[in-house]
Amino acid sequence: MKLLLFADLHLDTNFDHNGPARRKAQRETLGRIVELAFEEKADALLCAGDLYEHDRFSPDTAAFLRTAFDVDLRVYLAPGDDDWYGPQSLYQQVDWSPNVHVFTEDTLEPVDLADGITLWGGANCAPAPAKGFLDGFAVARGGVNLALFHGPEPEDIAITGLDHAFLGHVHTPSHAPHHTYPGNPDPLTPGETGDRGAVLCTVHEDGTVSRKTFDVSAGRALLMPPAEPSPVPLHLGALADERTVRGQFVRDVEASSLDLPTKARVLAMGLRALEER
Ligand SMILES: [Mn+2]
């Protein structure tokens, strides 16, 4: 069975700069995630919380999410501490399509993913620090047991009888034998690089999981303000001596029969184009 996991998208979050463009890009990232699930023929899509931010979401976001998840694919959503489940939450306001399952209890509840494969999911039900879902939890079923929730790294997953936990909350990706944090797919703060994104998790019959991370970020390019194009160097003599494509270009233009103003224009445009390759 193949499950596509993501977490911590934080739709509608506040950014220091480029806010509107980056919030738009976050939506595009979700679109890419849903597309990827189809491309990779995933059996279900899992979100381990912090899908959006409760304090900032707009009615438009609710409509966007309803449409984004209205697809021919099972979708499981486990509310986190920033998108906690409660009477006022987006999760309750949306009339989800029947393929979407929102976990609503603050203890882990089982759903059948397939014959012999159970997914235990839970919700953060208060705007409090994410809770420890595994405290006192023990699996009461045979077969392969998986979990989906939002919280700090559990100390010992195997002791609960779970084979693997799909998690959100820790934004740095972590792929351990019994748990997976995919990390936030779109950078929220500078320096969030590395192997983060949506993680395709293949669940084997013995309960082990193999993983492949896909970069789905639409917002990364917007993280830094675009660099100013550098001015064209004036010392063409030094450039013409370079044993580079740029040097050859300068020598060819200088040796051509173009008039001086045209040469200058061609050099300026060509050097800029070469620099931007
Ligand atoms: Mn988060």
C-alpha cells in the first residue's frame, strides 16, 4: 500500500515579506501534492496537521480546501495545534466530500485502510502545545498498525504495537525506522532547506515502510527577494582574454563587422544572458 504523507503546510501563515505571493504559492504546493498522489498512484493522502492556521484562515481557504480534496482519492486529515479541531474550526465549517476523513477525537481512533491495515488517527482539540497521543496507548488489533497525528517525537513507538507513525509538528524532516516527519513542504523561515516535501510511503506486509521524498515547494523561489541583475563589466579586455564561453563570445563580437554601438548593445545583452544561465 502506498500513502502520500505531508504536514505543516501552514496555509495563510504570516510572512515577513512577499506574503500574498507566498500564501498563493502555498496553495499551489497543495495542488502539486494532490497531483503527485495521482501520479504515484497512492492509495491515500495523509496530512499530519498544521494544514492551515486557525487564527488566520479565511472563508476562501475553506472553499479552496474543500475543492482541493474533492478528488477520487481517500484523504485523511489529523488536526494539529495550529489547526486544532473545535466548534469554530475550518474542519467543522467545511462540508467535505465523502472521500475526506477528518480525525476529531483527542485519542487515537482506528480506521481500516485495507484488509489487515489499520490507521490510528487523532486530533489536537485545543490551541495548546501538541499532545502526546501515545501516552498510555496500546494497539488492540492484529495486522499492520499505522498512526497519523501531530505532536512531538514519541519516545518509543514500537512498544505501543504500532508499526509506524506518520507525524507532523517537527518541521525538520526525520525518517526513523518507526516514524516519519516529512517537514514543512514550503519553507516558512529562511534556512529551511534539505530533503523536505511530500513523502511517498510504501507500507510492506511486515509493517516496515520505505520512503521517497518529493520536492513539491512552489514557494521556495519566493523566499528571498529577487537579486538585482549585476551591471555588465566594463573591462572587456580582461573578459576577452578568458578561456571561457564568455571570453569567446566577447572575442567573436569584437572581431565581427558590426558597428560600435551595435557591438556594445550585443555585448551587453549577451553577457547578461550568459550570466543568467
Ligand atoms: Mn507546524
